[in-house]
Amino acid sequence: MQGIEVLFMGNNMLRLLDGLWVTLRLSLISIALSLVIGVFVGALMLVKNPVVKVMCRVYIEIVRIMPQLVWLFIIFFGITKMTKINLSGETAAVIMLTIWGASEVGDLVRSAFQSIPSHQFESGLSLGLSRPQLYFYVIFPQALRGLVPDIINLSTRMIKTTALVSLIGVTEVLKVGKQIIDANRFEFPNAALWVYAEIFLMYFIICFPLSLLSRKLTKKRGE
Amino acid sequence: MAEHIIDIDHITKRFGDNTIINDLSLSVEQGEVLVLVGPSGCGKSTLLRCINGLEPIQGGSIKLHGEPVEHGKPSLYKVRQKIGMVFQSYDLFPHMTVMKNITLAPLKVQNRSKDEVTEKAMALLKRVGLDGKADSYPSELSGGQKQRVAIVRSLIMNPDIMLLDEITAALDPEMVHEVLNVVLDLAKGSETNSGGTTMMIVTHEMAFAEAVADRVVFLDGGVIVEEDTPQEFFHHPKTERAQRFLQTFTYSR
Amino acid sequence: MNTFKKIASVFAAAAMALSLAACSSSNGSSAASDSTDDSSAASGSYRTVDQIKESGEITIGVFSDKNPFGYVDNDGTFQGYDVYFADRIAKDLGVELKLVPVEAASRVEFLETAKVDIILANFTVTDERKEKVDFALPYMKVALGVVSPDSAIITDAEQLNGKTLIVVKGTTAESYFTENYPDVKLQKYDEYNEAYSALQDGRGDAFSTDNTEVLAWAMNNPGFTVGVESLGSTDAIAPAVTKGNETLLNWINDEITALADEQFFHADYDATLASVYGDNVDKDSLVVEGGVM
């Protein structure tokens, strides 16, 4: 148990919780924005206009090819160099995560809709459902069911990616952990184990209910 | 009698340069069971889809009880409520129970009362032998059971006509019978005061076609080649093309 | 037209999202995240000494997890040799101090975009970096150190000839000994903790890397001593400012020169490094006063 006392020294517990809040705040805002914008992107990709389609494709591929760290530097440092506009670290982080998240959500939305067989549309229409009714009762619920696990998976990836923001001066939970380990590295060289265990526990407490939820949502229909 | 349910007047349907239906005219009377047969790609399935407004037509007109069926027009949603359609592929909504599948349209489209619709649904399910499956999801049903539910889902709308598009083509052989029996039952009109259900059926089951049809229409190349009673058509086909087509269904030793 | 409308609505949504994000982060900066919100320091170009004084706040980038140079203690307060100096700079300028946690990989960018006024993050002066930032006079230096067991202590690099020296791959120590002491057998490891274990297990006779590193380790590992405290070429560690920021550069140089009178960096050492390096270390192997190496 050597080193566990580090967790209870000074404000360390509170600082870890603060860091967790930074991580969560950045992730939640980004996930929410990604969902809103991603649905638009997905809808655009389903538009029959080839120019719009190609533009969306290019956007998604560029985001995919470039590492998130590069995006973060471009947004936080690059924009300031080019335009003199100075974004705060958190704003830059949210923009980076949202650009990335929205492209992923867009592609997920597109594939969720494309995976719905055409006869689902046709049988709905032939029952006399109006377009809004067709989408509300038949198409959206099916698309959503396919989307939920993917979105939750993406969300956990976004939460993890948030750790990058310490490079632009934003202190999230992992960085707080490193600070605590480092501040005590001479007196308690084994503290790292306990600090990481606590952070793991914090992530687990957040992510486990999410994965339970997604499992429940996908299993519900017995398919 | 002899009231026309469907009037098809000189319609033409093209996919690009490919003419699928060529200047075709056809009428279906109240209570009539019309079976469409013909080789693959002859346009019989496309014809059903045009009648339901799922495909636009390039010429002519289709009328249901004198009202035009026009692809893309708002009036189409009204007309479609009077046309029941069952497809070859299993098209139940996978996220809804059997009961929800059946009651969705009557509740949301026709605004009927929940009690009445549920009662009617149970009666129909009983008629097709599936009254125990009301709370099952489609994934828990066999192919034959799914198609019987799909028939019920159309029937509950009280359609003027049912369009059945190769509804047994995707089924395992042992399930074909149970579905066709349901259709035969509908054709006879075993329900008290109502007569037989008016139907247009596309099928490759020739024995079934002969049993169920009041009239057989043989399509080839987008035109009606022969039109007759089932007895005449299946035993004394008049055109060479029909003879050749029917031969493909018998083994020649 | 229809497509155009759709695209327009996406842009509208994106713009809304950005403004939303901007609000949420500007009012949400907690103590744990000393992020660079509010552009007190930066608008993309550097600030002169007068501008800094006028704003009443100086922004200095420091490490937050490099004990004992820049770190955050258990109470959440910045501490360390660099932070001690940063405090003094702010005090002598008569302004508030705002510390921004930086990482080794982003120090240059923070200066290039003027998101901080000064970097005080154990910043080693190199020719490559000189092209991108302006270094002031050094306030610390770093060289190689050699740590060995008390039972067979190495006090001169010559004693290593024919013996086995533990090094970490890619460090200055590896290249230095390869070039200058070909008779020393090198045992190479990927990680520092592997190298220390090897030394403790007696797999090698000594271990060499930056003296700041081995000195701190020896202090906390009884039975081992840094017999060679300063070896090889000495690297200067200096404050850095945005390239071209002459007023601030000159001010820092004057400050460092003036602080020599009171032996400020020796006091800094006593306050921040002594507990880590112990009393036996020669302070002058690390501390630079008045910018004179």
C-alpha cells in the first residue's frame, strides 16, 4: 500500500476531481456539438448532389488522415500565427474534438441510414405513412439503434483523446495525475500506481454505465 | 357488379432507355383475383409498384376508384391507404412487435381507436393462425410467419385492393403452403358478409395461380400477351409465347 | 437552391457551435485548468515591457510535472527552481504572475504565438532553438553526471575505462562516452527506470546521464553517490522570449545581472533544489549567477 497516502495529501483528491471535470466538460460539449453537426454532415452525405457528397468525403478523409495532435496545434497555434486570433486552450480543444467528432458522427449517420433496406421505406410508404411519419416511426428508430453503440464507442474515444489538451496548457485529469506523481516522485516513488488506479476507477465509473446503457439499448429488441 | 377498382389506361414505364411497360391497359373488378404471370423481367412486379405509386410512370394513367394515382403528389398518401401491398422481401419493421407493426398505420394514418384496432388485429392474427405471436418481434418469427403478419398489416387498413408481389419467392419450400393458404382464404372471402378480397397477385407458383385466380394475365416484354380464365390459360394457352413459358414449369422427359 | 440551403444551415450550426464553445470555456476555467483563456498575454504578437506593466500581469510558461524545476505541489501550487525565478520577475516588474503549464513539445510554439511572455521551463539553449526564440542570459546549467555505488565509487571518468557504464539510449551520455571514452563498455537501456534497476542490481559499474537527474536520484537512494558531478560540455538553461522582443529580453538580462549581487540563484537553489540534491553537491555545478557560465 506504499504510496496510497499521496491520494489523500493536500488537495490532491479535489484536484483529481477538478481535472476529471475538465475532461468531462470538454468531452461532453464536444460530443454534443459533434452529434448536432454530425447529423447535418450525415444528412448532406445522403443528398444526391455529387459535389456535396465529394466535399463531405474530402472533409471526413482529411480529418481521418491527420492526427488529432496536428489539428490541435493548427487550431491553437496555427490560427493565432495566421490571424492573430487567440483562442483559449479549452475552446481550441472543443473545436478540435468537434471537427473530428462531427466527421465521425457524419459517417456513422450516413452508414446507419444506408444500412436500412429500401423495402423498409417502401413498405412504410405503401401503408400510407407520410414522409415525416415514415422517418419518425420507422426509419429513425432503426437508424438510432444501429448508431447508439457506435456513438458511445466514439464518445469513449473522445474522452480518451481529451488527454492531448495538456499540450496546449489545459490541465485535464491525466495531467493532474502526472503532476501529483511528479510532485511526490522522490518521497513516494510508488505513488504512480495508486494515482493511475484512481484515474482508472474514475474513467470506469463514467464509462461503465455508458457501455451498460448501450448494451441494454441494443439488446432490447432481441436481435 | 363489375365495378372497376383499378383502371390502368395506356401506361408506359421506362428506366432510362429501357422500356419496362409498354402502352399497357388493364382493369380489375370488385372482388376479382387477378394473377399476373410471365418470365422474369416482363414488368409484372414493376406494374404493381406503379399502381402503388412507388414508381413514376412516363405515360398513361392509373386510377383507383376513379381517383388518379400520381407518383410524388400529396394525394398519393390518401390513395395508398386503400391499396395494400405485400413484398417479396420480409418487410416488417424489426424494432416493433407484431402487434405494433400491424397497428401503426391504422392508428397513425387512419386515426382509428386503439381498442378497435387491437381487437381487429387479434381477429386477423387468429385468422392467419398467429394469435399467439402478437408480442413477438419479427426476428423471432419464421419467414412464413413474417409474410402472414405482413398480409395482416395490409388487411387491417381495409384496402380496396391487395397487391401481392411474389410473396413466397424468398420462402423456404415448406413455408410456401401456409402463406398461400392464407391468400386462398382471402380470395374466397370466408369472412361473413364481405365477398372475396380484390387482389392482384404476381407469382411463380403456377398451381396456386390456377387455384386462386379468376383471371390470368400473361405479360411478356411489357405488354399483355394473353389474358384468360385460369382453366383456359393453363391448359389451352393460345399464344406460342405462353405455351413456351408454361413449358418451363414442367419437366420434359 | 435546396442544397445551398442545407449547406448554409450547416455553416450556421457550426458558427453557433463555436460561439457556444467559446462561452462555455471562458466562464468555465477552474483552478485545475490554468488555461490561457482571456487574451491577457496574447494577440498573436509579443508584448513589450511597457505593455506588460500596463496590463498588470505577466504570463510565464513553466513545467507542471518536472520536479524540482517546475511542478505543482500537493496543495495545487506551482513550485520549483523555475517558478521561484518567475515569482521574482513578476515582483520586480510590479505585476501579477500568471503561470501557464507547458510541455516540452509545445514550448517554442507558445512563444512563437506569444501566448506566453516568457518560457521558464528548464529550456536548454541550442542553436536550433535560437533560430525560433530569443534566449536571455542563462540562470542554470546542466552537464553529465556519473552515479555509482559507494562501495566502488567512480570519481573520475578515466576510472571507467574497461568498466561497464549504464546509459539510456539516445541521451547525451551515450554519444559523449562513445566519442570520448571508447574503452568504456556501454550497457544501453530504453527507459530510465530500467537503467536504475540495472545499477541497483550491479549489472553495471556506474550510470551516467544529466547531472540534475542522477543527483536527485542518488539523494533518495542511499548507498549511491554522484562521484562525477559535471562532465562533458555544459549546456546552458535560460529564459526565452518571443523572437524580436528586445525590451523584454534586455529587461531579463539586466535582471539576471543585477540579481548576482544578492546571489539570488543560490538562494533559489537552497529553497527548491537543496532538499532534492542534498548538501554535499557543489551548487556551482548547477547554478549560474549573473549569466556567467
